[in-house]
Amino acid sequence: MLFNSYAFIFAFFPIVLFGFFLVGWRSTRAAAGFLALASLFFYGWWSIEAMPLLLASICINYWFGLQLTPQPGRSDAGRKRMLVLALTVNLVVLGIFKYADFFVGNVNEGLAAAGIAPLPMPHLLLPIGISFYTFTQIAFLVDCWQGKVRERSFVHYVLFVTYFPHLIAGPVLHHAQMMPQFANQATYRMNADHIAQGLAIFSFGLAKKLLVADPVGQYADLVFHGAHQGVAPGLFTAWFGVLAYTLQIYFDFSGYSDMAIGLSLCFGIRLPLNFDSPYKSTSIIEFWRRWHISLSTFLRDYLYIPLGGNRKGPARRHINLFLTMLLGGLWHGAAWTFVIWGALHGAFLIVNHFWNALLRRDAKAPRSRIGRVFGWLLTFVCVMVAWVVFRAESTGAAMRIYEGMLGLNGAPLTAFKEAYETMPMLRKNEFYQTMIAGLFICLALPPAISLVRWVPEAQALQGRPVLSRLFTIGMAILTVTLFGFSVSKLGNFSPFLYFQF
């Protein structure tokens, strides 16, 4: 069941929303249980076969959390051994389901070179959302070991892990962000302002997905699929294909995150901001503070800092950065392309830190306007270059795209012209208009959440009720219009890109 489907928008969500508040009027604990069961139903709609693994993961990790919590008579050494066991169990399960084919495939290449018969491929079905709910629970276990967890309700823990707005593709949640909200009585009382703002944010996210990401994604798919099949794109085709994917992945994933935040706000629960206009960044360091913020925070707190962070000198910091990004790339998928993507960003961050140290200033030091423009352009190009290997279906396809971007394939359009002109639901002018609109939204407008919340909170409108009312009405009209246009695009199966990670 997709967020961008008739079944979800007009059946599942309204029923769950009103059922939650109806049950919550009588019992907050029962309402939390109702929402947890609805979330499990949402997950089961996707894959009932993966449900036992999710339930087993929840029960086992809840038990681990109880054992890891500091208590009188429980030694720190014993708790540390239990933490190692808990983390090993989670990572092994994730590794088996997500990386078994990748590992066996690479081993078989070595065996083939040695003339040895290959091992059978496991071909295990990847449970949807396993990366997100595994990382969420790993953070919970570490916090239990550190004594930061106070909430012990099993119902709230199940809801924390399975909460349907974030379950499939994030954001990666922290227990401290969610548990107090589940325990708050006000959460279970309907709030008209929350619902209005939540629906507006959801509508903006839906528009991002259906009106921008999907249309530009058609051209990106055409170019990258062609490269995978051996077609060498020319200069113009390669750059426009990469730019199309650069916009597609942003509007697809940030659209999902906006929808998740909007849906959650309708329930009175606030999810963390996951995107903060990342394509406005003037350095790679700044980009990773704005892109997929929940994952960046997780990697920083539970990988980079435990590795030593920047506490052991510049050389060790650079190694830790590179390892963190390398593993972050591997988290996205079991392929060398993702590893290379992580390595590229690790290298970019090292160069960025080295440049800052060379100039003896930090990344936030003021720069001239020309310097900021150059920094933005260089950052944007580096991000685009890295997206090539992230999107490519093989390293060979990525190399063909890179060769096209460098002009090594010339600048012919004939290989793509006929298919491009006949792409369904997309005309040439519409493609250019969508690309321009996407760039304008990325580079000139604030995040959708800030845009929606700005109207009732703007200081400029305080004390001006008529003007404030007009802005509110204008935002409502814009929201309804975007929602109407988006609904008109429903009907085709269009999953979100991050569902595969």
C-alpha cells in the first residue's frame, strides 16, 4: 500500500486516523495498541511473508533492551557482552537477508578464477524496510546500554518500531524523539490545527513525488537503462540524464519524508525533519547536514563517534570519515556501485576538511558572494557526479555515463531521440518545464514544512489578522490545488526509490 495510492489516501489513512482518536478518547494505551496493529497491517499489506521476521526482531530486541538496562547487581562487563551479542544478532540477520547474494556472488567470482565450482546463490527475498527498522532498534539497544532509556511499555515499543509513516523508508527514529510523545495524553486528542498542517505537508510531499519526481524520472530511467544496455550517451544526453536523476531522487525521497511527517502530524506526533534544502549547500560538509538528516545523525552518533570521531587527530578523523561513508554507502544496497558512492562522498568530505584546515577556517566561516556561488556550484557538481554510480545498474553503465559527461562519446542525440519523443505522459516542453520548476523549488524555496508552518507563525503577520487570514486562505487554496493535481496522477504503480534500500 503506497502513500500515493487511492487505497491509502481514501481508505486506510482516514479509517486509522479517526479510529485512533475514537479509541484514544476512552483509553490512550488501547489507542497506542490500535495504531501499532494498524501499522502491522500496513506492513503486512506489503509482504505478509516478512511479518514473522519483523515481529521476531521486535520481541528479541525488546528483551535485549531489558537486559541491557543498568540495574543493581548487573555488572557492566556482562551488559557489554550482552550488547555485543545483541548488535551481532541484528547485523547478522541484516547481512543474511540483504548481503548474502552479494557476498556469495563475489566469492564465486574468485572461485571461478581458481577453476572451482561456484556456491549456490541463496536468492533470499529482501524484507521491505529491514534496514530502517534494524538501525532504529540498534540505536535503541545502544541507548539502553548507556542508561538513556526510561520508557518500558511493550506496546509503545512496538508502536515505536512499526509506526507506519516511517516504517518502510524512514526517517530513522530515535526513542527519545518518540517515546515521550506516545506517553503524552495530548497526543490522543484530536487537534484541528495539527490535522490541517499535516494534510498540507502531506499534499506538498505528494506533489513532489507525482508532479516532479516521477516525470523527470522517466528521462533519467531512459538514459541509465540505455547505458546499462550498452548505449553510449552523448554529452547533452548524459548531463541531462544525471540532472534528471538528481532531481528525481531528491523529490522522491524528500516527498516521502514530507508525507510521513504530514501523516504523523495528523496524529499529533512530530517526526524529525529529514531534508533541509540540501541542494543549496555550499560544501559537502553542509550537504550532509541537510541530506537524509536522520541517517547522517545515526552514522555520526553510532559509527563515526564510536570509531573515535575527530578526537585522535586529523589523520584519524579522515579515516573515520571515510569508513563511515563507505559503510553508509554499503547500507544503501548490496552492490559495488553503492560502495563506490560512499567512497566518493568520503573522499569529498576529506578534501572539504583539508581545504578548511588549509584556509584555517571552519565550514561556517563567512565567504564572499562569489566564493559562495563557486562553492555551491562545485558541491552540486560533486553530488551529481556521485549520483551517477548510485543510480547506475553496474559499474560499466556508470563508466559509460561518465564518458558521456566528459564528452568522450561526442554529443549525439540520435540514440535516445526516438524513445525520448514517444515517452508516455511526457512531452519535451513538459520535461523542460518540470526540470526548471524542480530546480527553482530546490534552490529558491524553503522546505515544504517550513513553508506550511510559516503562515500561522510569521512574525511579519502578527498583529495583522486580516493579512494573516488572507495568507492562510492562500495556503489552503494552494494545498487543495496541489492535492487535486496530484490525485489526477494517481493510478500507476510508482514505488518510492528508497523502498529498495
